[in-house]
Amino acid sequence: MAEKEKKGGDDKQQIIIKRVKKVAGGHHGGAWKVAYADFVTAMMAFFLLLWLLSVTTNTQKEKIAEYFSPTDPRIAQDQSGSGGILGGTTLAPQGAKTDDTVRNPNASDSEEEEKNNQKQDAALDKQDEKSFKDAAENIKQSIEAVPELKEYLPNLLIDMTPEGLRIQIIDTANKPMFETGSARPLPQTVKLISMITGVIKDLPNKISIRGHTDSASYGKDAAYTNWELSADRSNASRRVMLASGYDITKIENVQGKADREPLDIKDPASARNRRISLIILKQSLVAANKRTEENFKKPAPATPAAPEPKKHEQGVIDFP
């Protein structure tokens, strides 16, 4: 028995104690790696976006914006998630906020109307080109056929302007068209205007009558100035045209320009600056002005009524 006890004493189990050394700020898992990877991915997407914005044109940007618009039928159907409170829509009954310039329901009609107007204007310009050329030739031939007016042919200047055919009756040093400082036309002026009226009165074009003076003034405190004189001479010419059978409805305007548009720019006091301009206006120009006036007269589109303010309830957060 003594041996057994001795052997049993040798078989006693050995106990091993392991001590773990704790270090502050040790391992916390791999969550930070996921967060860092998300950050790097977001930054890469951000810089790609900046690069795309720098290399695309304005037209391409508009097309991209139009594609991702909440109202684009390709991506924003009723069954999609774009109609929710965070889907790009407003709380107002007007619905999604869109750019009216991109999606205008009347855009196609306006473009078609503009094309038709351009075609009509081109046809009118072609018609006026021929009639203006014929009128200029007829006026010169008519004056040359009258011996008493032939000598005043140098006082007549006919040219084309962007507005139309311009016929100018010009003063010269020895052959004035009006009495000095007066709106009374001389006999030769009346005959010239009457002859011109006989040639152009059958044209469908409207006319603008404009009076011009030189830079010689009436005095500092004069009540009657070059403005009144130029306007009175224009009206005197208008009366001569009406007496010669011109249709009053074809007179577009009567203007007094004083000395603001000299014919001889180098010499503002030149007699050539005293003149009457009869401008036969292009039909396309008058039509364009009429369209502009009609657009101004159109009533402005009705402004939709603002939604009634929502009553705030206690404990409820309202999103804008």
C-alpha cells in the first residue's frame, strides 16, 4: 500500500496558469474598414461627378437633367417611387417642380408659327424688292419727263435701307424745298411730293414721313425750335400727299427728327441736312411690329393660387 500511495503522489495533475496582458486601445473588429471603404467609394464618385461636369457641354447637362427629372415618363411612372414625399414633389397641388423652359406644352406650336412667319416674311420681302425697284425707276422717269422739275432731280435721293425704300427731298444751297425757317413748302416741293405720291399710292406698303433740319438753332430761349420745325414740315408733306390721293390708313407715322440724323455728318450746318424722308416700309417689318404688339396685348398667364397654410398640430413635424 505504501507503494501505491507513492505512485499516486507522482500522478498528481499539474496546474498551468496563463496570464493575458491587456493593452489599452486594442482590437475593435473590422467595422472601421467598412466605413473607410464607403468613404473612399463616395469620394471617388464625387470626383467622377466633378470630372463629368467639367467635360460636358451645357446642352449635354440639360439633357442629363431632363432625363433625371421626376416627371420624365421614362423613369417617373405612377408605379415608381418618385411620387412620394421625398420623391422630388412639392406639397402644393401643382405637383413636381420642373423647368418650364425644358418642357413647354406650346413649344411645338410656337416653333411652327415662327417658321410660318419667316416664310411669309421672305415672300413679302421678295415682293417688295421688285416693287421698290420699279417705283424708284418710275419716279426718276416721271421727273425727267417734266421740264420744270428735271432741274430738281439732284434734290432727290433714293436708296434702300433696312426699313425699306427711302425717298429724300433735299435742300441745296441754291434750291431750297421750304421757306427759310418755315414749314411752308415751295411750289416745286409740292409738285415733287405730288408726283412721288402718284407713283407709290397703289403700293400696299405703309409709309413713314420724317422731317430733318440742319444744326442752325433759333436761339437759347426760343419757344419754336428745330424739333417743332421738323415735325411741322413732316405734317405739311403729309397734307400734300393726302391732297394728291394718298390713303391716310397707309401712313404709319409722322416724325420730327430735328438735327439728330444729319445726312452730311462732317458739316451739321449743311443745307443737305434739311430734308424730308419718305420711307416706304417693308411689309415684313410692319407685320413683325404688329405681331410684337399683339404679344404684348395678350393677357398674362393666370398665377395659380397659393396653397392654404397647413394648420400646425402639437407634436407633429411638418416637412417642407
